Amino acid sequence: MHISMYQSSVPVMIRMLGHLKGILHKGIASAEARKFDETVLLNGRLAPDMYPLRRRVQVATDMAKGCAARLSGFEPPVYEDNDATMEELFARIDKTIDYLNTFKPEQIDGSENRPVVSKTRHGTSHFDSGQDYLLHYVVPNFYFQISTAYLILRNNGVEVGLEDFLGAH
């Protein structure tokens, strides 16, 4: 069975961004129930030198939109990283999902052997193929950001479990 580049990217990222929204909603509910400000969660970190929760969401959405754009030969849209509330993060996730939904399989399929250049604030990365870019850079980074967001919430007492991360099957 052949799995296409599109199937391996866009639908997977849309699904996981939806799960990210779900765990963030649980974070808000937990903050309200325990009577603390949501900014505690937004600024939560696992270690002092790691990004806070809000930055994890920003990077996850950047990875998703960047992946779809670059695999289809476009430059990704740039979002300002000034999200300061959960509602703003939800809007960012929704905007990213809407953007991902504009892509069709034929725009991304066939990119597995095409070189990809990724320009970020950290510099320019060159990948020999779209498949290397997707499987060795985007997927691990995307899941790392969402996993770390999950763990920050969990570390702050939010009752989330594996089913929240994976969703229903």
C-alpha cells in the first residue's frame, strides 16, 4: 500500500491540531475550576530554558503551515507570534487548519523527491527531498511541540490522558 505525501502530512496535522485545541480547552476548564489565571498555563514550562506553552502552540502551527506550503512549492504565511491568551491560540490553530484545508493532494503528492528549503528565524535549512523534510524534520518537530504542550498542561495538574492526545480511533 502506498501512502502519499499529502496523506502523511495535511490530514495528520489537521487531526493533531484539533487534539491540541481539545487539551487546551481542558486547560482552561482546569484553571477556572481551580480558580487561577490561564496565563499560568500559557507561561508554563517544563524547564527554565524551554519554551512556554504558548510558544509550543505557535511552533506547532508554524510547522504545519510551513510543511504544506513548502511541499507544494509555496512560501508559508507568516503569523505574528503575539498570541497572549488561550482564545488567541485557538484562533491561530483555526487559521492554520483553515489554511491546511486549502491544499489538495495533487499539490503535495510528488514532492517526495523534490528538494526543500526552509527559511526560519534560526537560518536556512536545505533538505535533499520532501520526504526527508517531512519525515525527519516536520513530523518529529510537530509532535514534539504538541507532546510538550500536553506535558506542560499535565505538569500543571490538568487532567489529560493519552486519549486526549490521540483522540478517538
